[in-house]
Amino acid sequence: MSNGSWDTVVIGSGCAGFSAALALKKRGLNVAVLSANGGASSVASGAWDFGPIPNQGSFVFDELRASRLWQNLYRKLLVDEKDSAPASELKASALEVAEALNPRLKIDFDFKRGYCLPTSSGLWKSTFGAQRLQVGADLKSLKGKRVGLVTSDHFRFRADLIAKAWVEQAAKRGEILDISPLWIHWNIPNGDWPLPHLAARLEHDPLFRQSFRSAIGERLEGSHYDLLIFPPLFLDPSFADELSREFHCPVAECLATTEPIPGYRLTTAIAKTLQHLEISNQVATQLQAEASDGLARGLKYYSSSGSGWQEVKAQSYVLATGKLFGGGIKLGFDRIEESVFQLPLFTQRAQIEISRRSDLPWKQNNFRDEQAWAKLGVWLDGNYRPMDKSNQPVLRNLTACGSLIGGLDFSRSGLGMGFMAYSGRQSGKQI
């Protein structure tokens, strides 16, 4: 990167940062991306969340906008927002990202009814979009089928308990399922193996992969299944396609809850797509920002490629550094700060700026209750610019997007990649 060669620099390469870069590129701007890691996108489940989705019945995406709960969620995000995020904008932003990623990461969307997909925690998750390998396990498509949940004594994956929970959860929705563990006898060293370790071995060790194929083939001999569901093991979805062809049986994957395999596929696809679009994507292990007179003036970053400290300047900047996973907020022993521009942080409107742990509105909570730190973030005006406690933009040429936005616990509210794509696109449009 050379000084003054960019219209806009996006800081962060997760789903929000990618969506912002894509929107800027489509407008013909010269855009570059700085990234430290995949952040929350690197551990994503693969499902695209837009807010609360009904647990039962059929529904249309556009109708959710009429929900008061949905409107309140989106109104909380912007001080100047008079209405909830338009459903058309939400759909357009998600489809724009999906279209760009699809050659490398197949994504399915169904806005007429949500998918209901099994997760590795034993629950069923409603979502409008997901990586295609997961969509084969949609609750509506499993009726009347014999389904095997592939597992082994070597997996850190209690398939017996998970399959039982899936069946019980489906029964509450009025669905009868035939799902049972399909134990394979794998001739590998004993041990309780984490799924990411197994996935990496399957990707890079041909002998290990062949022994896995053989174990599945032996177990399936003389048996018939209409679908095989695997835990998240496929760093490359084409391996699942190979298994499907070899065993003449559709293969699907349950949504991950703690195993970051779908997130790995997402961040890998984002990096390859940025390269394909000729958007510069530099890995920065350290960042130092320069700002004065209400404007962001430049960034110095340390490149992990061995080129040492580099400097980049642009007309405008998009901050998409995430919260905790992405490192956008530093939670020190006492001090709390936004990590790049030291922007003011808040948990809700009209509240004091949060700069120390003691400033957070702590109270006696159960573990499952909403936590104050999860709502911490920057507060935005209607142009997606972070504001100070006087409701004035801190830096006039800086917008922000993604989970760095304050006021909501994104995980608890069910606002995931769908909102990240939406906020990134909106942030890019405001530049």
C-alpha cells in the first residue's frame, strides 16, 4: 500500500467488513482491506440470522418487519433511525454477499419460509440462509426419511444424546423423525479428538481420509439411509460431495455451535473473493491510527508478511473490527477501550461513556441472562458514524458496522451474519 492511493480503507475482513468493501467496490471506489483475523465470522455457525424467527409455522421474511420486537431491535442500533431496517434492504445486502461468495462457498436462501436446521448442541435453529451443506438437514425435508448421524468413539461429539435431543425437539414441533447415531469403527489411535483436529487431518492427510471412507463404507454395507448427517468436519465441502457420490446417499452437516469449521469456510471464501475482486487485503498484526480536527488521517500497521511497518492513507475509513473475537474492544483488567481510534463506548443511549469496568452497569445476573459487557460498543448516527456523548460524530470520515455497534447483545438477540452483511452494506453506502 502506498500513501494516498485509496479512496476508502476497511478495517476488518469479517462478514461486515467484506460487505462494506463489496458495496464500495461496486460504486467504483478504490478500496483496500486491513485484517487481523476473521473475528466472530471465523467461528460462525454458517447460518444467516436477521433477528427473531418464529419457532413454528410458515412465515414470509417481509412480514417480520411488522413485528414490534423486530422493529425495536433495529431501532436500537441507530439514534436517528425512525423505522426498522427495511426487509428489502436486509435481503438485498445478504444476497449481494451471497452472490459474491457463492462460487467459493455455496449459500442457500429461502425468504418464503425459514430453514429449521439441527445444531451440534442438540437444538434446531431457524434461519433464512445457510451454507448449502447444512441445508440438506432442514427439518421439513427429513419427514419420512431414515437419517444416520455419523459418529465414532473418537469424536468429541455425543451423537447419542444429540440425536435424542433432535428427535425430542422436533416432536415439540409436531414432527416425527427417524434419526439415530451411525457408529463407525475407525482404526485410528485411541483418543477423544476435537472436531477441528479431525477436520484438519481429513483435509491434509490422504491416508487418514481413506481410512475414514473405509470405516463409513463398512458400516453402511447392507444398510439403507436416505441421508447421512455429519458433525462439522468438512474444511472443503467437495469432500462431502465425494462421499455422497461414493455411497449413493445425500450428505449434510449439522450447524456448528462451538466448532469453527463453517466459520473457517466463510473466512477462507472471503479472502479468496477479495483477491478475485482485486481488492487489496493486507494482514495487520498491529494498528496505529492518526486522527485530528475531527478526521481520520491515516493508519500505520505492522504487516505479518515481513515488510514491517507500513502506512496507509485514504479519504474515508470503515471500522469493522468486531467486538471481542475481532479485537475491536479491549477489555483490560480495569481499562476498556475501542482498539483503533479510541472511540467512545456505550451500552445504551443517553448513558455515560464506558471507559472502565466499574462503569459497566453490573448487576446480579444468572449466566444465561443478558450481560452488560455484551451490549458494549460504539453508538452511531443515521449515517453510521460513531458519536460522542453529545451525539456528535467523532470522526466525520469514519463509519462503523458489525458487532462493534453498541446497544445489543447480538448473539442473544439472534442478529448474526445477516445483520453484519446489512450493516456493512449500509456503512459502505454512507461513505
